[in-house]
Amino acid sequence: MKFVFWISGLLLVPLVGSTLVFFGLYLGSGDEEQRLRSVRFYRWSVVVVLGTFNIWIFTRVIQSLISLMR
């Protein structure tokens, strides 16, 4: 599981950084394209977080089922 959390963390760093940079550019310039880019990176960040959560939950469920079968 540590491997999954490390990969998730390494993916989140550039995604959240890009979100903040493009949102800052949007606040500075008011350009709608910058806001849309920020929203896209934010949504990918949410996908990574929810995917990591799903992997964690299903790993726990499978481990529980295996322990019940023994």
C-alpha cells in the first residue's frame, strides 16, 4: 500500500501545483482559458485522490475476505 500512496503523492504534487499556478494566472489576468486549465487540473487531482481511496478500500475488503476464508 505504501507504493500506491507514494505514486498518488507524486502524481498530486504537479497536479495541485499546476492548479494553483493557473488559478493564480486567472486571478491576475481574468483570462477564462486559465480558469478552465485550473479546473481541468483540479478535476484530475480529484480523480487521483478518489482512485487512491478506492484502491485502499478494495484492498482492505479483499484482505478481510481472505482472512475470513482461512
